Amino acid sequence: MPIAMPATPGFVRRLLRKLVELLPADDQATARKRAIACAIAFNSVSRGVRFLLQVGAAAEAESLLMERFQQLEGIDYTSLLPLAKLAAECDRPRIEMLCYRQLLNDILKEARSKAYGHAARYYKRLVALDEVIDDYGSAADHKAFVEAVRQGHGRKYAFWRRVEG
């Protein structure tokens, strides 16, 4: 019977460190670099980013997601929401922003009115994140994102009432 292990960033980081410590000193840096390279090459961008954040390679996680953020489309909220929260714990606002944008876009695109409360919270979090993000990289800046949301979903009054309320 498999043993359930916690997947907290600290646990994963400690586990990787312990595994690397078992290697000869000359091989330790190489092993860590290989683990990071595997995560970057992983087919699932969300899983790769999650692993990188968990092992303390936050800069690599951010770089990976900034290059492949279009691949977040279609990823279930049960993966994206924990990733956004993990990004916040790791002080990576750009990763958090990309996750919340995708969550918001998905709710609005599918017109899931029962989830508009969540979407409004995501929108408000994006407004707060804009205060700390200086460089949006290849992603649209906050103003352009909001304009695109208003352009595509301006008639979803129930959503906008929740944003303004």
C-alpha cells in the first residue's frame, strides 16, 4: 500500500536535498541541474512549474511559465488554484497572475455564472498583483488584459456587479 506523503514545497525541497546528499559531492550540482532540466522539459507546464517552485528553483519556474503560459489554457482549476497559491507562498507574483488570469478567463468564457464570485475575487487579486508587478514580460500588461476582458465579457453584468461590489 502506497504511503501518502505531503507535497508541500518544504517537504519536496528537503526530500530532493536529502536525495542529492546521498550522491558524491561532485555529482550533487549535476543532479540538481538535471532535476530542474527535467521539470522544464516536462510536457505539463503546470506540473513543471509546481515542481520547480517546490524545490526552490523559483526563477526557473517563472521563466518556464512566462515562455509557455499559453499552455495553461484548458488546465483544470484544481491544478491552477493550488499553483497560484504556491506562487504566492514563493513570492512569484507573475506566476500567480498568469494562473489567476487563466482561471478568470475560463470562468467567463464558459459563462459559469455560479462561479462569478470566484472570478470577481480573481479579478481583484489581479488588480492587487498589478501593484507589485513591474514587468509583464511577453504577457499583456494589466491594462491591456482588463481591456480584453471588458471587450469580450462586458455584457456579463452579474460578474461586473460582483467586481464592483
